[in-house]
Amino acid sequence: MSNVVHLNEPNKTKLGDHTGNQYSQLNTYYDSEYKIGWFLMSGEPRPCFTPTLLNDLTAYLSNVKAEMAYSGNKKYDYLVVGSDVPGIFNLGGDLNLFRELIDEQNYEGLLSYATQCINILYQNLFHFNLELTTVSLIQGDALGGGFEAALSSNLIIAERGVKLGLPEVLFNLFPGMGAFTLLSRKIGPTAAERMILSGKLYDSEELYDMGIIDILAEPGEGELALYKYVKKARRSPNSYQAMAKVKDISNNISYQELIDIAQVWAEAALNLTSKDLKMMERLINRQNSKSN
């Protein structure tokens, strides 16, 4: 582990927003030696995509784009999303908020939430139209929307033993913010549908074997795996940059596709029964227990 630059070492500078204030549910750092921007999620009261966390992510990423423009596209080579919550990457959508909006039959509220998630996910997928690489560093469980978010990065690193999956079918819904689109590009539409409808939780080892995870690291060595990758990419920059462009061309994912699916998701959410909402309540309680 001696080659890892840990978060508390001198060349990682803790960042705030443009006003100098820290984000409330996001911790951000900058590694000047390797030009890496780190943003570590800490959703509260549950480690999920709360509206506050979504706003923090939107603000931070907007600042990154402004800094890149000011530096002539030179400040960042990598943006790494991770978590500050031990054992959890992200548990997904804010189920408590979903339940309230469903009780109100608030289609616009559901779609607005989904659209904000997609705005972040789509930009992350195409690395903000900048010459950098987006990375998901998964050192804890990534479920539902947390798994969807991880899938949108250009490079996915996961440690052995973490759980990933899409449990939405358990309360009679489906993951509507990118899962089918992103998985179908990686493993084909049939396998993607099978994964979504199973509700199964997968070990990171299984998803690595399926080609969904790019790099499998030993427990506690996710950062080391990232820095090994960065050093390797630095030895052949032309190859890596060219392949990034090839992948962008081949991805062929439109923003409108994601929005159209989100609309189906919001409509489907309003059809949930009281039995479905009781199951959602159980998952909310599980989210709460994870945060304690």
C-alpha cells in the first residue's frame, strides 16, 4: 500500500464550493500530482441520493467544468466518485421521498428527481465533454440507483466482497435512471432485463466475470488499483485517449432515451399498490439501519 496516496496526505487538498464553504453531503479533494478530483458521498440521514446530495453533486461538477475551462482543460485527468460511509457506496434512490411523492400522486416531482439524476449520470458517462476519465471506486455496497450511478463511469473499480444489484422489483418497480440502457450496452439487453427482473444482489466477483466491473481489487486496495491504472495509462497516453474516443462513438446513448425511460418509471411508480409501498417501507427501514 505504500504507493497509494491516501486522502490525508499533503498533496490531496480538501476542496469546498466556489464560496469557500464545504458541501454538506459531499467531501471533495484534489490530488495535484495525478490531477485527480475525488468526490466522496455521505448522504444523510440515509446513504442514498438525497436531494441535498444531488444538489451538492451538481454544484461540484459544475465547478469542475469551470476550473477545467479556466485551466485550459489541464486541471483534471480523472474524476473519482466514492463514498465516505464505511461499507456502503450508495443505496440508491431516496425511497422515503419516493413514497411521499407516490402518496401525493406527484408525477412531476418524481420526474424532476429522476431528471436531476439523469443529468448527472449522462454527463458522467461522457466525461462532461472534457478530456478526462470518470471513475467509480466501489468499496462498499452499491444498490439500485447507487449501482446505476456507478455504471455511468468510464472506469469501474470494485473491491472484492461488495454487493451490487437492482432490488426495485421487490416493490414492483424497476430502476428507471439508466440501468437498462447502461447494462444492455455491456452485457446485452436480454441479460440486462434478466438482471433487473431478478432483483438479485451480486458479488463484485460475479460482475467482474460478466464484464460489468473493469478492475477487481482486494478489500482495502481500491485506491491502490486506481493509482496502478493511472500510472499504466500515463505510459501509453495516446492509446488510452484514442480508446476513450472510440468508446464514446460506440456507446451511442442519447439523453432523450434516458429521459423517455424515466417518464415510464415515474408513471409506473404511481401504479404501486399499498402492498408494494409496505415493501418499500421495509427497504427504507433497511436504509435507515445502514446509516446507524
